[in-house]
Amino acid sequence: MKFMFDTANIEDIKEYKDIFPITGITNNPSIIKKEGKIDFFNHFKEIRKILGFEKSIHIQVVAENCEGIIKDAETILENIDNKIYIKIPVTEEGLKAMRLLKSKGVNITATAVYTKIQSLLALETGADFIAPYFNRMENIGINPREVIETTANMINKYNYSTEILTASFRNIGQVVDAFSSGSQAVTVPPQILHDSLMMPSIQKAIGDFTLDWENIFGKEKSIY
Ligand code: E4P
């Protein structure tokens, strides 16, 4: 299993990277918009410094045609570093660009996946990761579990090295469902992971244990 953070927020990355077992971070233009008009390349160079090269950074292209996508990819790789995973939406132009970039050894994350056929085409095009949009699918009545399961079955059946990196989550139940359906990885806003451990029953259980301990041994919490 792999967990990634779906954020470009440097403070969140710094705060949560030592808490949660993350293997990378992902972005799209809407996530970057939340950070304001950042100095784009320096911002991601700083994130790379914080995360190191053993973690993956996934940055999305903005252009919609093949030529523009290739140009965006080259600009990202030149100005940040050549280990970046280039996120490309699965459209006809996107698939064409993925094939060309893959032939040059570029790391690819196929994104904006809502359907099984998008997923299967990205798989056969050689994407390193495929990102199905869990919550967005649910919003329009598509069952994301079926899309993930079908993709996972094909990966297993034909031994693809591609991993399913499910994205677009609103709650932790969706995250668990993504893994149960066959996702190898998920990308989650750190706040969702934080909230999942702050639930009142967990806090109450810990408070009750502390009270019981203090009732017998007093306020000194240390066992030793
Ligand atoms: C991954 O980075 C996706 O683009 C992202 O998870 C989409 O999430 P959203 O549906 O919350 O916009």
C-alpha cells in the first residue's frame, strides 16, 4: 500500500510527512490555485528538498493538445528535476503524449480517470500510475469500486507494472474502499488523514485509559 498527499501546501507537507507513511505528493492546477500565485518551479524545488528523491512528486500538465503537453512536461522536467511524474489527463491527445514521453523514459501518471476504458487505455499505453477519481465518479453515479477492480484485475492478469493511484476523496471510508477494491496507492488531502485519528471515540478511549491509570498511580503518567 502507498499513501500520498494530495496537496502543494509546504506547511502541511512539513507537518504531516513525519506522521503519516507517505511515498509522495500529487497536484493539479486546482490544488495549486489554493496556494495563490506561487513561484511555481521554486515551490516544487522546495518540496523536493523536503521530501527527498525517494518520494515521488506528481505534477499535472496544463496544455490540452499533444504538442503542448509534451512542452509542459519538458518544462517541468527541466526546471524542477527529471524524476517528476508528469500527470496527463486520459484523452486522445493525452494518450498520444503519454506514448511519446514514455518512449523517452519519462515517468507518467494518467489522470482524470472516470471510466474503465480510460483506465485500460492508459494501462496499455504504459502509464506508471493511473489515477481514478473516486469521489467525482460517485458524484455522477459511476461506481469507482468497479473501475478500480476491473483495472486491478487486468494488472494482475497481464502482469502490468502500473499501479492504481486512486485520487479525489472526501472521507476515509472512500480511501479504505479504494484499497479494498484493488488500489495499490491513494492520494489524500492530509486533513482527511488527520481527522480520521481525531475522532471522539479514539480520544475518549485514550482519556479513559489515562484516568484509570491516574486513579491507581496518581498524576505521574510515566510507567517507569
Ligand atoms: C489528484 O491529484 C486529483 O487531481 C485530485 O485528487 C482530484 O481531487 P478533487 O476531486 O478533490 O478535485
